[in-house]
Amino acid sequence: MKQEQTAKLKLKQTFPLTIKRLGINGEGVGYFKRQVVFVPGALPGEEITAEATKVNPKFAEAKIKKIRKKSEFRVQPPCPVYHECGGCQLQHLRYDQQLKEKRDIIIQALERHTKLNPEKLNIKDTKGMEDPWSYRNKSQFQVGQKDGKVLAGLYGMNSHRLINIEHCAVQHPQTTKATETVKRILQDLRIPIYNERSRKGIVRTIVARVGIQTGELQVVLITAQKELPKKDIIIEKIKSELPEVKSIIQNVNGEKTSLIFGQETMNLAGSDFIQETLGDLQFELSARTFFQLNPEQTVKLYNEVKRAAALTGKEKVADAYCGVGTIGLWVADQAAEIRGMDIIRESIEDAKKNAARHGIKHAQYVVGKAEEWLPKWTKEGWKPDVIIVDPPRTGLDQQLLKTILKVQPKKVVYVSCNPSTLAKDISVLSSKYKVSGIQPVDMFPQTAHVECCSLLVLKD
């Protein structure tokens, strides 16, 4: 036992390490004397000299001191602030290999959290993008000031140091142009910039969102107080320099918080929302509406949901965590009835409007939790044939898992943004359901995130 303890790593110790795989956060994973070591920036197959930066009893973290054998898939990241920013984790990995590693991350999660054999689960190749850059339709850049110059960007990894980002490789060019223009306007007009430490100043964040299909642009200024100096001049300058802007909004957030948006939102100019199109559906996006950040890949993901559900026009469908109704509306043309629920009231109001706008009369939306509504509806004689779930990263609520096992719809179509919680939930549901297929979709190229659509079918 004593010998085992002495074999453990010490802080700042350098040691040789072979990287076996990628971890869920995009870091390289290797083993030193049976202790797992996570190394940001290291790639599978690489042999490195590592230096321990953090040592826990169960794992260690390290940084690369030297790459002794380089991966054939290692590439030069195009972003100049890639190593500081932390927004992307995989720019140094060739894109075709990113897709393979993301499929492997799902396999690892299933091996870790279930007793199922991933080789028998029909896990398909990850669906990627032809051009895996400039895809994000929304940016939320914190504003700061250094030596009298206005900066806008993201906080560096594990720090509160603002990284000024003038060009982000994964942001849509229109959002970049909007942020840079607004930044310059604030600079020229000498608008007080919020300082987080002193809690003085006014402008905190610039949010820019583009309708990629419509070209419409929305700019949101998040301020620490309602009064915005030279407001009319700011509005006029934005309108003249960015004629594509259809909506200028102010949101007030005076709290000491990491949340971007506050409770009070005001229209400064133009419409309250911009329009965006997904396939044949149109959506109105107001400042605080949640909408997928990569519309091109969203269409691929939703088509996988449609394929998995394989509706015939006779099925009752429950759309849990429905948000503004996007997935339910996507499959509505093949369903007999859709019932969606979400705990956010504004989302349900938007879902109702979206259904009405598209003439979809067989969809109804309610505020609340799926685990409360499903038993109620079942009692009333309404039992879903298919449940579609698209939960947050924390996965399905335990009560909802119990409810699904009790209600027993014929199919569960599970859209996941977190392989670990997906695997844990599959483990619970596998007592009554078999996994018929898993389709990974790369919604966020250059990052470690992977979404997937899984089909679970009720066992005979």
C-alpha cells in the first residue's frame, strides 16, 4: 500500500506520458503508474514530457513541456488567441479527426456509465460540416478597457482576464463586424465602460445575433444601469454604420453576477426581434430567446430526430424540454398530436406563437415539468406513443426517468448535448428500452462538445 502511494505524482514533477484518448473536455488523457492524467492540448497517440500542475488522489492534471512524438493529425490553430481564450478546445486537431474523436467520446461515456456493449449499439459516424468555421450566429462579448482602449471578448481560461477578440474564427462574420463597430462607437463617444472590480461604469456586454438565412442583425447593449449616456447618438451611429441591423435592444443588469442578461429589456430602435429560418419554419428571435447557435447543423440534427421518430401521422408525441417548440414543430407534419412542456413561461408563449404562425393546430404547449404533466395526461387517457427529450447538460430529471418507465411510450428520441448524462440516463432506461441507434452531430466544430440523437425502443 505504501509503495502504491509513493508511485503517485507530485506537483511540478516532470514525467513521460503517452496520450491514449481525448477526454470529454477535449484534453488528452494518459496514465502514469495507473493514475489518470489530463493534459490540455495533447492529442491521442502523442508521446510527451508532461509537468504535473494539479494532483488529486484519483487523477492529476498536467501541461505539455515537450512533444516527443507528434500526432499526424496535429495542425496549426488559425486563431491568434486560441491558447488564451479557451472558447475552442480542438483547433489544433484536423477536422476529420475531430469527428472521429467525438464519436469515441460517446463510446467512452457508454463504457463508463452503462453495462451495454457500444459495439452493438449502432453508433454512426459523426455528421460534420463542410466548412467548420464562422458558424456561430450569436456572440456575447464582455466589454472592458485597457489604457483608454475599449476591449470586447471573453475571459481567459480559469481567469478573470479579458481577452480582446477582434476576429473569432467560429463566429459568423456579421456578428464580428457588429461587435467591432459598436466597440468603436463606444470608444469614439467615450461611453463609460463597466469595471467589474469597482462596479463603476455602464456598458457591460455587447451581444450580436444574426439570422444566417435572413441576414437580419440584432445588437443588444447590456448596461449596469438604465440611463445610457448619448443614447440617441449611439442608436444613429449603429443604424448608419450597420444598415443590416433590424433590432437594437438595451438590457439592464446591475447585479454582481456571471449571468449575462438582467430582467429589464427595452427596445431602442427597430423591431423587438429578428427573423430566422430553419428548413420551412420561420422563427422570431427576441433578445433573450434561446435558439441553436449553428442553424446549418441544427437542420441535420432535427432531421435525425424525424428519422428516428419515423412517425406515420397517427402518433401522439410528447415534446419534453420543448423550449420555443422547434423540434416538435419540425416533426408536426407527421404527427397526429404534439404536446410540449417547458418550465420557462416565455418559451411556452413563443412556442404557441410559432405553432400559430405555421398554422399548426394539433400542437399544444404548457408551462411545467414533463414528470408532472405526463402522469396527469395518462390519467386523463392521453398516452404518448413517442417522447422526444432535449434536456440541458444535466440530463433527464430522475422523476422524469421514472415517469417514462411507468408510461412506457413505444419510442424515446433523446437529443443530448452531454455524452456522460446521456449514458447515465440510457443505463436507467435500458431496463425497459433497447438502444436502436445513436447519431452524433457536430454542432460546435473546433470545440469538445458533441450532440447526438439516440433512438430507444420499448422492449417486447
